[in-house]
Amino acid sequence: MDQQKGVMVLGEISDGKLATITTELLGIGKKLANELGEDLSALLMGGKARGLAQEAIAYGAEKVYIAEDSLFDDYNSDAYTQFVANLCQKVSPSILLIGHTDIGCDLAPRLNGRLRGGLAMDAMELSIDPSTKLLVSTRPIFGGNAYAKVVSRTVRPQMATVRTKVFPPAERDESRQGQIIPIEEKIDPSAIKVNVIERLKEEVEGVKLEDAEVVVSGGHGIGSAQNFEMLWELARLLGGTVGATRRACDEGWVPATRQVGQSGKVVSPKLYIAVALSGAMSHIVGCLGSKWIVAINKDPEANIFNIAHFGIVADYKEILPPLIAKFKELLSAK
Amino acid sequence: MHTIVCVKQVPDPEIPPAKFKIDPESKKVIPPPGVPPVISVYDERALEAACRLKDKHKGKITVISLGSEKATDVVRHAISMGADDGYVLSDGAFENLDSFATAYVLGKAIEKIGGYDLILCGRQAADWGAGQVGSILAEILGLPVVSLACDVQAEDKKLRVKRILKDGFEVVEAPMPALITVSSEIGLPRLPAGMGLMLARRKQIPIWKAKDIGVDPLELDKSKAHTEITEIFIPKRETQCERITGATPSEAAANLALKIVKLI
């Protein structure tokens, strides 16, 4: 365990650029590495890795490991697990930071199973304990009703997955120097058991949930897919988009990709309008980053009123139409 | 086709957040009195996936639950939905297990049961939600693994699994036997029906202890050492909600619009 040193960031490439989450992990990674007096490294995979290695260095990585095999251009669970696990065994990082992304949510638990380290998924806080020098990860438990601090005392690497926008991106400095280290490992083809047959990206109407300044979210109280139309109208009027609770998605009233919450998306708009949703913590954790939360619910005891800034206790069907009408009036006057 | 489903019994997550209590000393969650525990939501979806496969391909579903002896309730619930057999893994040694230790114990039970084509787990537990047991279990058993499934089909000894992505889906193919973790997007679970309920009431549900499944106490101890919870806390959330009113709902709505327009 004494040989495990350094903080490694599992980088991701998105649209030919370093993914935002990677610049954020390099930021917090540098902070942790400095507190340990150790180095920060990054791993980039795929044909674009070499071209982006200098970017990772600009964002603070002292070493960038690159795996240029085009086999890694698209995520394959078995190939990535084998490669990253082998690299970790060679390089022995003390800490491995991974994005809470499509790749990370699949890869991190598998890596943990293979490397037998310690993993905290969905960490919202990371720090180094000054006396033990252990990584302390804070993560939500019980659907976000509480939080737990976890450490791994004796096993390595210490791993955490982190969502985007939890930490700010690192400072970019083009003058930074670093080492680029190609890793030439061939993947054993017999290790690839699961193959991707097809990938379907959903056509996003309007602005993406995670980027929206205004989100109008509906819960189980909406009652039907048809009734969601009103939320769409309000969202469009305010230049935003629609979100939903898991239960509303379960009913098939909106696509699953609209889900806001612990097992869905985390959003941080300026305005979050929660319509006919009770405010279960597993949903709330998805919108707590909002600047203003407005609630419309006919149940005065609904938990949503405990976290909203403004609220109306009424049947949403009686509120949304006049609300939309008033907005139309006010916004056309502007 | 023989499917094994791992199900966990958890405190009811639907309780009003105001009733949610913890004991920081023992680092435990205190379930509100009088509220019965339930099956973890994602595990119930995994069960639903198993039932759909059984509808199509016949075969058998075995359910296992690691927990207190009360976990026989969730096993019975599983049987009422369509599972054929179930076992509860309960032992004093199985207290405070982390993801590795949980996977180790489940793995031992699965080895004892044997003869399976597919193992299904929920993507994460509705209580501690670490989200790792499925993947670690697959590693222990040397099985191919697919995570976050929203649809599972079996054709000619192969599994065709639709997985959820943040902005869409992907479809993967895996050989059998394999382990799949299931997400809520698979859809709503079936309600237990008359026949199922009757079978569930009558079914004998064995309780297996550590020695029944060959758990090595040293291995178990080693497994427990991976993560340690140093603190649990409930964050303070103090927002004062300003109630917007009006003589009529329309007036209230108009007042709300006026408020909002100043904010954005």
C-alpha cells in the first residue's frame, strides 16, 4: 500500500474535446494531490487522446497516459475495464477520480470489483483528512435524505465518481509542461464478452435539461401525458425545458431522459417550477442546485413546500392556464 | 431458463422526509415506528424483468435476500409476483456489510443454488445506494455484466439488453450466463395476483446461515474492510416558503407570475 501514490483522473473525450467533467476532476484532483504532496495524472483513451493530451496538461495534469487504440474510440465496458484495471495495477494511483457519467457509472463499480479498492459513487464533496491523509468522500444515502462520509483505510485505489458541476473546472494554463506517456497494451479479445449493437441518441427538443435556465417539472400528480402539454407550453414560454419525477417517467408520460433526481439528472437552473410533485428527497436532490424553486401542489403538507422559495397550494390545473396567460402578457409588454 | 434475482428489504423510502431520523452515534438510520420495510424499488424492477422472461420462455425464478429474518416478507412478495423459490440469508455475521462483503455472501448463496442462466440485481439499493454490488458480484462469479438495463430479451443463448444512457439508449449483446443490473426505466412491476399470493402464503422459505452457504469468516472480514462510514448526517435545509395567494386561483397565478418575472 505504500507504493500507491498520486491522483489519477479518468478523462473523457466529448465532441472531440476534453469533456467538461474532466476539466472539473482535474481541478479537484490537483487540490487533493497538493494536499498529499503527490502528482496529478490523467488517462485519455481513443484515437483523439494524443491530440488532447496537451489540453489535459494545460488543466493541471503532470502526466497524461494515452491509450490510442481506436478500439477505445467508443466505450466498451469489457475493454475499458481490462485496460484501466491493468494500468492502475502498473501505475498504482492512491486516488482515482471518475466522472458520474454514462461511462463512469458503468466502469467505476467494475473497476472496484477488479481492483478490490474502495469506491464512493456520486460524491458531492472530496477532501483529504489532515491526520490520516485518507480521501474522505461525502455521498448521498437513503435517496438523499442524509449524507455519509466514507473512507477506505487499507485498500487502494480510493475511488470516487463525481457529477458535472459539483466542482469548478481547473484553471487552464497553456504554459504548463507535462509528460505524455503512451500505453501500448493490447486488449485480449477473449475478454470482450459484451458488444454494443447500436446506440440511439435521443433528439433533444429545445435546450438540454442540464443546461436549461428554467425547468418546469411534473410529478405523479400531473395525471397523464396529455396534461404534460401545459408544462411544455410554460417551459417554452420561459425559454426553458421540461423535467419529471421518476414516477411520472414510470407512467410513460414523458421519456425517461427527462427524469430529474438521484437516478436521473441533476439540474441547476435559475428557476425550477415543481408542478404536482410531492418532493420526495430522491427527486429533490436533483434540483437543489436551483437558484429559485417554485412549487404548485394541492397538498399543503407536501415536502416540496419545505424546500421551495415560493408556493401556491392549489390544483395545478387551475393555476397553470392563468399563469401562462399572465406570463404571455408580461413578456410581450417587455 | 433459470434466473436468480437478488432482492433487498429496506426501510420505506416513501416516508415524509420530516419523519426521516438518524442516530449519528451508531451511524444508523432509525426507521419510523409502525412503518413496515419494503422491497427495494430497483430490485422489484429486476424481479419484473425476470417475470417477463419467464412469461416468454418459461423456466424458473429463484430469489435471494440478504438481511434480517424479516426479509422473508420480500421473498414472499417476489413469489407472489411470479418467483418459484426463495431463500433468506441471515446471520449475526452479516451485520453492517459493505458492497464487497454483500457481494461475497450473495456469491456464496448463488454458488450453492447453481444452474443459472441469468442473475438480475437492482442498479442500487434504495437505502445506502452504493450502486456496486451487482458489478462486484459479476466479478466474483466471473460473469459478463451489463448495467442499467431498461429491457432484457433472451434469444438463442444470448441476451439482448437495452441500456439507458443520459441522452438516449444503447443495445448490447451478452452471452449467458451473465449478470444484469436493472434500472427503473424497465417499467412498472406487475401487481401480485390471486394465484401468486396463494403460493406465496404457503411457500416454505429457508433461512440460510453463514455456514449453510460456506461463508469463510476470514474472507468475510477481509471483504468488510473496503469502505468505512465515518459519519452520517442530515444537511440542514432551511428555506422559508413564501405562500402566494389570491382571491381566486387565477389571481394567485397572476401574483406568482409577477413574482417570477422579477427573478429571471
